[in-house]
Amino acid sequence: MKNLSGILFFCLIALCSCKEQAITPQPATMPTSEASARQGIEGNKSGGQTLPQPTIIQQVYVPANDLFAHTRCRAWRITWPTYPAGTSPNQIPTMFSVSTGTPYSFNYLNNTSATTTYKTDFNLYHNNTLASVYDMWSQLTHVVGNTSMLEQTWFNKSEYTAAQMETWVKGRPSNFETFWEHTVATTTEIENYKQGDLFQFRLVKQNRYGGIRIVSMTPRIIEVYLAEPNI
């Protein structure tokens, strides 16, 4: 791995160090049958070939202080490969599911059971935009007429710093909810994000809160943080 300067919140990195510790990226975890189906669908849609998938580092943080350990934080660092010019945006994994920790392409979701679309939460990659699955009706077949089955995600540009959000991820995940009420300009879509941007989000139906960090645009690296009960 290359030397980095404090860009990864959830890898076990010392605050006084400027070198990222060695952590092996792991592929998104999917059941074998689902992975095979995904590869088959993507291959059929791209002339028999599949695109390389993003690599994902997954971590779970439980606060060391027992007073705050009732809430943990799941965190993902997603790194997309650099796709060739002319790659169909429909083939690039972009719709993220917090339940599986997996990004799915529009092609895959439109050619599998609607229940898979219902399990996704928001767009991460497509058009440099964060968007609730609720609003992806022009890309996703199973959204139209089924909004009651879908999660609705609210986003905002965070007014907190990267250092503050890092402390939430590692030691106070409940702060993603505590400080949500102090944020402004919530929306179901944020366009034209750029490197270094920090966002907070709320999953309405699941009543979950979290954050998103745009680590890099080239290559595309995005971190997602989700606070949840530690059970």
C-alpha cells in the first residue's frame, strides 16, 4: 500500500503516524449463488465479459468506553478500479446496501428479483452523486410504483471536521444521531461531490445514522460509516 496522510478513519492508524498500516482489501461478501448470478448477468450484458469489482475493507468498531459501547460502527472503504473509457455506467457497481456491505450495478438490480433492489439504500458512484434509492426511478426498474418498499435516505454536507467524525467512528458512533439534528440542508440527493467532502446521512425506515467520506476521485475511494446497536 502507498503511504497516505491520515485518509483512512477506520484502519487502525495512529494519530501521530503518517503511514497507513497494512490491511489487505477484502472483496465484498456475497453468497456464492448471488456472486455467480451477478457475474452471469454482468457478463451477458457486456458481451460475455465482466468488469473488475471494487475492493472493500470492512471494519467494525466498538467503543472501548463501556458508557458508549451500546452503539457500534460498521465501516467500509470502497475502492473502485479505473474503468476503460466508454464503460457503460449501468455495469459499474454503485447502489450500496448497508445490510450486505455491497455495491450493486444497475444491470444487476434490473435483472434480478425486486427484493434485491429493496435492500439497497443509496447511490455512491454514478454521476458523482449521492442519492437515495427512492429517487433512482430512471435507472432502476423496480423503483417505479414500489416506493413503499424502499428505504429513503437523507443526506447533508457535514458541518463537522474529519477529525471529529473519526472520533465518532472509533469511540462515539451514537454521535452520528446525536449531532444529526444540528445539521442543515438535508436532501435525498447531493450532486457533484468532490475529494475531501464529508457527509452525514439518515436511513429513515431503519432509523440509522452514519457518514460518508469522499477520500479520492481518481481512483474513486469512498468510505461509508454506519452506527447501529451493539447487539
